Amino acid sequence: MIKKNIDSYGQKNGSPRREDSRTRVFRQKATGVLMTGLMTGGLLSGCGMKSAAETNPAFGMKPGQQLTVIDTDAAQKQVTDELVVSSIDRLGDVYARSWLSDEELIVERKTQLWIHNVKTDKERILTPGRKAPQLLAAVSPDQRHVFFTEGSTSSKYDIQGYILELSSGKVTSVGKLDMTNEVSWSDENHLITGTPDGKIQLIGLDGKAEELSFQDPNRSELMSHVEKLGNAIFYTGSDKQGYPVLKRFTLNHPEAVTIAEGAMSFAVSPDGKSIAIEKRKWNTSEPARMIILDERGKEKGIVGQGTLMSRGSWSSDGSKLAFSIYDEDQQGMRGLYVFDQSTGKTTPVTTDIQSYDSPTVWSPSARFLSMYQNISEGGKQLNQSYIVEFKRK
């Protein structure tokens, strides 16, 4: 079913995913050469994995069909345990930001943040009385706080961050933010972010920042994405040649080590046992690959590939990974996909969503998935948000 459009405005802003100039230029020039399957070899036999060419090919796949990429004992489950799409709804020209619950989604409409009820289509404003243009919103893991940003009418580079306490409506300032560094929740009480001078900060609910100490001889000036899980901190860094790598250090052992090369982006599962990276080889025409690693960087297998792809997004229980792919090969993997660790399958959800520069966001129970992309409609560039609902098991 398709829901009614809400309202329209044509300005795209505040994407939480930022890229440096090297990455951006490479993405613009990148071309994909899709193979017959995801791989004809090279998957880890220790994980009981086999190539996609030995299972279901990626060609001609329709929403609801599944591509087996990783074989596990759990893959013998009944069909009732497999991922099935119930509906895909569209919200016209709004930016889906973050889920408060399985019923309420924070969206940005007309540069203001609203709470949209996906069942009733009714809305209420997130922060009544605030007039500054609002951009991003991210709900804390315990759904008690919302981090959001506001811009300035005088300068688009003047971005301020705030933490909203939902129960009281109290708003706490975290100060001015740099547009190139993503701010995200590290746990229910802290935000985490990189800084333009290559530092990493934890920001408490009181808005105060604490710098984390670590050693990295090739520390990058731009640390666009950082994640913390327990005592471990993961971030996108650079090697000696300046190419992207995934690095890790702990609060007890602050010397950073490289755990994956060629990592354009990454996402750590909530239990810390799996890391999804978008990996590509520089100066080649090989496609980007979505690869699952263990916590130490050992490859488990490939779950997708294409010319361009979004950063993966794990569900709150760590069982599912969502990502979208754009591929120049019309018969390649194109659209929104979900990889299910319990079944070892990657399921195509819809070919309508092929955005690689906007986030996929799960609802708390993983019943819903939201994403947005820019589309052309009637000669105008509009934003289109999608809400995917999965059937209950």
C-alpha cells in the first residue's frame, strides 16, 4: 500500500554520512563489473560458506526472493523463520530520521522535526517553540533521548547540536559541530564523534565532551565515522598511503591497530561479534563488496556487491543487516537488501531504493525499516522516504 504524500520541500540537507574529497571523487568515478554470482570462490570454508554461483544467482531477483550467501546450521530453519516483506509505504518529500518506537518515526519536514505515527499518519512537532532550521535526529538506544541538530539562517555551515530529554522536554546544548564528522550514540548515556583535527570525543547527556586518548601514527585529519562498543572504539582511518582502513583500539590498550583495509564504511553489530564493511580496491574497476568480519577483522563472507552501496545498518538485536546497492549492470544486485545472520541469506526487498548516501534505520523491534533517497518527479528533485514493514514470525 502507498500512503499519501505529507508535504514537499526540495532541499536535501544534513546527511549523517560524510565523505572526504578522495572518497567522493572515487565514488563518482567508480564503475562496477558484476560477476556471474557474488563470488565463484574465496569464501571461508571454515564458516561453512559457499559461493553464490552454487546457490541462487543475483540476476532477475524479485522482492521476496532470497539469495543464499552464507550457509550455517541455522539455514535449515523452516520457511516461517525467513524474512518476508509485508508492505512498503512511501512518505512524500520528507526525510526519515530515527525511530522512537515501532509506531513513531522522527521525520524532517520543512526544516522542522516531527514525530510521525506510521499507523495513523498523524504528526506532532518534536520540539515545540524552536524556530531554527532542524536537520538530523537520532534516538538513543533506550529511547529516552534524542540528539538533533539545528542550522542557522545566516550560514549553512553553522550547525549546533542538542540533546532532548523526552520525558521532560529539557534541551541541552552540545555546542557547535563540524559538518564533516558524524555524531552518533555510543550507548544510552553518551554520544561519540570524531573532530576535524583527528580526535575522538565522548559527549555526555550534560553536553560536556571528553577526549579519548589513543595512538595512531597515521591519524587522519578527517575521522568521519566512529563507533564505540564496550571498551572498544572503531573508526575509519588511513594507512601510510592515505587509503581508507578500519581501525580499532580499546580504552585499556590505546594503540590503534588496522583490522580491515579498503574499508570505505563500517557498522559494528550490537553484540560486537560482527562488523559489516563496504570494501573496495582502489585504482581498479572491481565493484564494492559488503563483507562481514568477526570482531578481530577475520572475514566471514560476502553478502552483497555493486558499483555503490550504503553503509550497513544492524537491527537492535544484531540479527539483520540492511543496506542498499546501486549497480551499473542492470542485471546485478540493485536496490535494498537485508542480510539475516540466523538464516545466512541476503534478501532483496525492493529495487525502488538504490540510494548509497543515506542511512537505513531499523525500528526497535526490527519490524520496520526506514530509508530515504532523492528522486526526480515531474521535472523536480524531491526526497522520498520509504517505510518497509516485515511480517511477524
